[in-house]
Amino acid sequence: MQAEKRQLPAGLYLVPTPIGNARDITLRALDVLRDATVLAAEDTRNLRHLMDIHGVALDGRRVIAWHDHSSERDRERLVGLIRDGASLAYASDAGMPMISDPGYVLMRDVIAAGLYATVLPGASAVLTALVLSGLPAERFQFVGFPPIKAKDRMALWESLKSAPLTTILFESARRSSGTIGELRAVLGDGRAAALCRELTKKFETVLRGTLADVAAQIDADGVKGEVVILVGRSDGDAEIDVEGALRAAMAIMSVKDATDAVSKATGLPKRQVYQAALALKDHDGAA
């Protein structure tokens, strides 16, 4: 038995949708899709199909298309509907709206108009890939899809040489091998990396190891489906960062507490950090 519809306050509701497995949608997302007075989507067919799977009726509501190629007039129309009292649920094709998907300018304009806006937590290819990769997750950056121009791509890869954090990027299946090759040329074969494809789907696959390892697995198996590439942090710079972090921590806490704090912040083994802390203490004491 379907729950009774309830009246949502006027405003914009950004609704994350599954990145692969349709059952990954949240109960709250289904509630909002059921209760919103207006529905909008990057692809109206995809949203209708998702609602059909979960038994959420349109009840006479039509789904308005809104995407990267929509006009400013289209956006003003959606903002106007909210201003007139509508609760607008907006969903992109897969994952969280605004994360390499439409939604930013709509959210910006709703906020600028002083209207209510919220986002529902839910599926995200970025976070799913990060945790699944096995790479350090305490600090990371998401750079979206790499630039098309070779010069801009190489500048991005160069910026990763000393990055003390995990980098996440989206890539098309057909460009994945070339991108891994560029990363090897700039960062070296030994940089830790992972390639995640078909996340949450039947043929979900994760290629882990060094960039060279991932390249070899791509050559053997090829790449199909949606792809997320992750690049580990710079080992050399991670050591420098550990020393600086330990010095700052040991200035205000014990060696044990500093070790715990830095180990959690960097993802490095506690024993390794403790040995580095003792070495620093001995060095500074001798000086």
C-alpha cells in the first residue's frame, strides 16, 4: 500500500538517483518524487522509468526537461514555479545533481531569489569509487572530466605530481587507456591508482595497483561502461607532510596523541608514524 501524499513546502529539492542499481534510491527520495508538485529531470524518460520501477505514480504531473542545453528562460520558468508555491523535485540522470551533472545554476538562482532549497543525500559515483578503490580517503579532490585540450590535460597531470591527496576523475571508456598512459608518462609507472567501472551494476569491476598495473589490466580486458579513475597521493610529498604534521601536533600534545592524530589524518600505519615521531623527537632533542 502506497503512503499518502503529503504537501511539501515550496522550494527546490535536488534528488540523487542510483548510479547503476535501481534499488540504491533512498526512501526519502521516493517520498519527494511522490509528493513534489512539479518534477524536472535531465532526461525525462530516465526519471519516468525509475519512478515506474518503484511504483511512484505521476498522478497527472508531467516531467519537465531541464539540462545543460536548456535556456535561461527555461530556468527562470522553474524558479518562477517555486516562487508561486511549487515544490520542485529535480533529478539528474545518475548520482548527485551538480556533481558533473546539471543543477548548479538552478540551485544558484533559487538561492539568489531567497527561496527554499535543499538536497537529499544519496548515491554518488565519486564517493563510491573512492571507498571502493582502497586508496586513502581522508583527503581527496574531485576534478570531474579531464580537459579536452592536450595542453590543459598535461597541466592537470603535472599538478598531481606533488598532490598529497587522492584525486578522482571521470573519464569515458574509450579515452580511459589514453588517460592512464598520460598519467604514467607524467607521474611514473609506480603511482598508486585504481579504475572503477560499472559501479553498483552486475559487472562492477575495480582495477587496483600501480598505474602500470592498471594499464596492463586495461590492455588485457579492455574497458566498457562508466569509468572513474583514481590516482593516489604523492608518496614523496606525503612523507614531507607527515613530518610537518608531526611537528605541529607534537608542539601541543604528547608523542602518542600526535601519532594517533597524524595517522588518522594521513591514513598511514600508526607504527610508521610513531617511528617518525620518535626520530623527530630525537633529532630535535639533539639539536
